[in-house]
Amino acid sequence: MSSKTVKVKVPGTTANCGPGFDVMGIACSIYNELELTLLEENKLIIEIYGDGAENIPKDSKNMVWRCIKQLLDKAGANYKGAHIKMTNNVPLSRGLGSSATAIVAGLVAANACLDNKYSVQEIFEMATKIEGHPDNVAPALFGGITISAFLDGKLKHISFVPEFPLKMVVAIPDFYLSTKKARSVLKQNVPLKDAIFNIGHIAMIIGAFSQSKPDILKGAFDDRLHQPYRADLIPGMYDVFEAADKNGALGTVLSGAGPTLIAYTAENGEAIGQAMVQAFAKHDVKARYLVLDIDREGAKII
């Protein structure tokens, strides 16, 4: 049983996009790379470079290895170890899908080493089960803007890219926020009017993207299901939103569980980014910004 080396590139993602809580996500042009060589002997070598390298486990607790191992066990493959080399650009625990990136990278790489024993849909289902929800793993896997849902008990997705230029201005604050903590502040029951508000807003976003009507997006990214409850965890959140909107953003939202904030725009990316960083600074939060595009390809073997 000879092993081959596989290299995978996976985009970071932003989930929720305001009102699309746990169902909508976008693949961003920032990438993690994984090089995997499966080993027959029970030996695990993990090298990590780039963002958050010092905080990621390099033993059997490593998320990438756990996903690889799960797929190998499912396939009944005889590989017991691996040489894993991770190069990370996606910031850790910042709301840009770092865990989804790790899950998708591990599953796609291991599957490629087994000559793609499992279909992309099966990988999608495995990734969703591990992550707990599909909103980040879908764009990481398929690219573009994705909508995911369980229909008649089956996990389905739609992936598309709008026909007008859409940039994402990503303001990344200099602190971590765990998804677990960000989820703990949410309400389990929401008022009917808030549910209706979100349904209307997410429908307008998808309609505007599909019909190439960016002018309709102004105000459509507002949310009542999660952002108001998470605002206290991110100093200056609403001031950063306002700064971005004043500089021409189509809308500004919490990226995933945060603390990263994202402004959607067709223009003025640099000015919006600078304004967001300055607004954070007024609340004693150091931040940096990136201007990203939508990644169209998702996870791919390179």
C-alpha cells in the first residue's frame, strides 16, 4: 500500500451574512493550505506555519488529523499515521471559518489520498456533522455564496456568484472570541416579528444577488436573531457598522460568530477598511483590515 502526497487549498469563509443565521455563507479569497502524506506506521508528524500556529495542537487532538482519521476509519483504510503540513492565512477564532477550513481540508485531502472514494456530497455531509452546521463548510467546499438547509432530512446546498462586483472589507480585531461563547448568549426563542424581519431581509439579499440589483442591498443585511445579543462581546460593533456605511458600504455585519466585522461593498474598499479600523480604535480595540473577493472554486487539490 503506497502513500501519495496530496496538497489542498481551502478558502476562509464568512457565515450568516447578517440575517442568514446558520444557513448562508460566502467563500473569501483568503486561504489555508494542507499537505498530507498518509503513513502505514502509527506515527503523527504535524508542522504548522502562519496564523495561530502556536495555538494549534500538534498531536492527536489536532482538528485536521481528527477529520482525516475519521474518514480513514470510515473507509476501513490501513493507514495509521500521517505527515501533515499546514500553512494558515485564515485567522484563528475570529469568525472567518478557521475550524470549517480545517475540517474541509482534512476530509478533502484524505479522500484524495484514497482516490476520492467519497463524493463531494458525502464529504459535505461528513463536514457538516463534525462542524454541527453547514453555513461555513458549504462555502469552504463549494466556493461562492452558499445557502444550505436540510430538506426532507437531506442536506442540500445552492452555490452562486453575483454578476456585479462584490468586495468584502474584513475588519479583524486583535482578540479571540470562541464560537461556543458567542452561541451561549443567544436566545432559544425569538419573537415572531423578529423571525419575520429576518426572513424578509434574507429573501431580499438572495433576490438582489440573483437579480444583480446591489441598490436593494442597502439595509437588507440587518439582523434581529443573533447580532443584537452578541454586540456586548464586541466593543464598538455598531460604531464600526456606522463608519463603514458612511463610507459607502452596502451593509455591514458580524462575520460568523465574530469578532470580525465585514462590510459588503462594490467600491471604496480601502476607505471603508480604514474607517472601520479607526472606529474600533475609539473603543481601544486594535484591528486590521483586508479587502477580499468572493472565492469561486472552494476547496481544491493543487
